[in-house]
Amino acid sequence: MTGLPNERIIYICCNERDDEQLKPSCGKKGSKALVECFQTALDEREIHDIEVVENKCLGACQNGPTVFIYPDNIWYGHVTPDDVQEIVTEHFAKNRPLKRLFIQSIMNKL
Ligand code: FES
């Protein structure tokens, strides 16, 4: 994939619900650790035109931790700290979004 913009925002859902019985929440699955992981990975690569934002619920709770990349319109699900380096390398350094983490139910509708 080519032509992705350099200036991007990484929205990371950090929403925490008290009652996980009703709906899972990304914050309870450790998404807050992703904020620092992304920032560190970007800093290490000296990528400074991508903002990392701790966000409220992104509406893809069953797929959490959920990460949305704007303006690329890419939705990643079940993201762990172990995935962050690969996302930064493939998506941001090589402009190749990481298909294995796509939330297919959303991406298929785009
Ligand atoms: S709680 Fe993370 S997307 Fe809803």
C-alpha cells in the first residue's frame, strides 16, 4: 500500500467498564500499556509526526484492545504490547498496514 499520509493519530481505547459481564472493555485487557509502548516505539525510530492518543470507547469492544489509525481508517484488534513494534515497523515505517491484526468485521465494510 502506498500513499498513506505521514501525519497520523493512533487512537487507543483505554475505556474501563466496571461490569465486564455486560461488555468487555479494552482498559481491563491492558490497553493502557499500549499507549507507552507506541510512544516508546515511535521515539526509538525518531518518528515524530504520529500522535498517540488515549481514547474512550471506540465501539469495537469485543475486539479489544482496539486501536484506530487516523486518517488511514485502519482498525486493529486484540493488540498487545508484543504487536506494537511490528505495527510501527510495518504500518508506519513501511506503509504496509498489518493485516493479521485487522478487525475484519469493520475493515470488510470499508
Ligand atoms: S471498550 Fe474499547 S472499543 Fe469499547
